[in-house]
Amino acid sequence: MKMPAKDIFHDCVKHALIKDGWTITHDPLRIRLARGKNLFVDLGAERLLAAEKGTEKIAIEVKSFTRPSDMKDRQEAVGQFVVYTHLLRRYYPEYKLFLAVSENTCKTVFEEEAGQTLIEDGIIQLFSFDPNQEVIVRWLP
């Protein structure tokens, strides 16, 4: 089975999640489809909630947005996010999907109108991270 290449920020996001209290449960989170096909979400993680509330589980797709066109990167990321969201609902309904992007990408790509619309309309959920400090900066929404 061929594993997908890791994003350049993969390990940074993994470390940031651990620092934020998450336990990495899957690296990657494999979605087994019919006819032997597989899709791989970059990470799966969980953390304990307050007493007697169980655990919170998330799946994380890491994106670096390194191409010359932020619009193309955003379109590809959103398309992948939508597909993964629906497949997770079917195969891993306990997981909520998040897109992980650098704080700089969050500001330049997701704080302008097209990006804000995706967040406000509930199309995507994301968090930003500081790649130098390896910490999560903020969760949106």
C-alpha cells in the first residue's frame, strides 16, 4: 500500500497538537473504501473532555499553500475537505475534520471574503498554527 507524501508542516502540526493536549491516534487516519481503495487524512487525534464527558476526536488535514496561486490551493483544499468530511461521517462519525494552516496562510487566504465565507457558512473548520513555535494559534470557528 502506497502512503501519501507528508505535507511540509505535518510534523509541526503534530507537535502543536500534542502541546495543546491532544493524543495522536492515527498518523495517518486511513479511510478504507470499497474495492480496496484507501484515502488518508493526515492525522487523527483525541483528548479527554471534562469528567464524564468522554473524548473529543478530530481528524486533521494539513495544508501548506505553497503554490503561486492561493486561490488554486484553497479550491483544492476545500474540495478535499468536503470529500473527507462526507467519508468521515460514513466511516468515522465520531471524528470532526479540521484543516490545519499556518497563521500566515490563515490571515492571507482565510481572512479575506472568499475564505471568510467558507468558514461562516460552515463549509470548513480550521485551526492555524505557528510553524516556528509549533503551537496552535487559534481555532476557527
